[in-house]
Amino acid sequence: MIGKSVMSAALGFAIMASTPALAQKIGKHGGQTAIVAGHHDAELVIEPKRLVLYLTNHGKPLSAKDNAIKATVQEGGKKTEVNLTVDKDHLVGSLAQPLPKGAIILLSGKTEDGHGVSARFTVR
């Protein structure tokens, strides 16, 4: 019996450790934030017609110009890729229409300094 509970706990921990960073708090631009690559912060602002992504490295803004990050929106069983382009110090992606509550936005790619980005946000 104890062996099963230890195995279940270990499996649960392994699943939690392997999942992308989850959005946790409100950032300075009013978006959801997640810690990515250990010390980078990703702040995703979800507007009716666009997504805006801000990245920081140890609290300092990270240049957006050489980031290779994509956004995938999952809603109602379908996936849509949102192309993120540089706009000053952040990345912006256009949306055809406002995202419904519960839609999931997945970020993946690499920052300009080569760190991997993996984060998950849910439209509230």
C-alpha cells in the first residue's frame, strides 16, 4: 500500500515538474505572468484584437528583436497559430476576434539569449 502511494506521489511530482510554467499573477502591463527558463518572466496581455508579450531577464526588459516565440491558441477543440512580431520592446500578435473565456494560449520557442520558453495562459 505504501509503495503505491509513494509511486503515485512521485508520478504526480514528475507531471507537475514537466508541465509548462503556469500564469500566476498580474504583471506591470496588466497581463498574466509566468516564470520561464528559470529567471525570465513572460507577461502576456490578452486584448480583444491582439496578444502582447513582454519578456524580462532578472527584472530587466529583454529585447524582443531576436526572440523566436510562437503562440498557439486552443479553444473548442481547435488550434490556431498566432504570429508574434516585434513592436519596440515587446512582441505582438493579431487576433481575428476576441478569445472566449477558458481559451488556452501556449507560448513556445527561444529568447534572444537562447533560453527555452514554455508557458501556458488561460483567458479569464
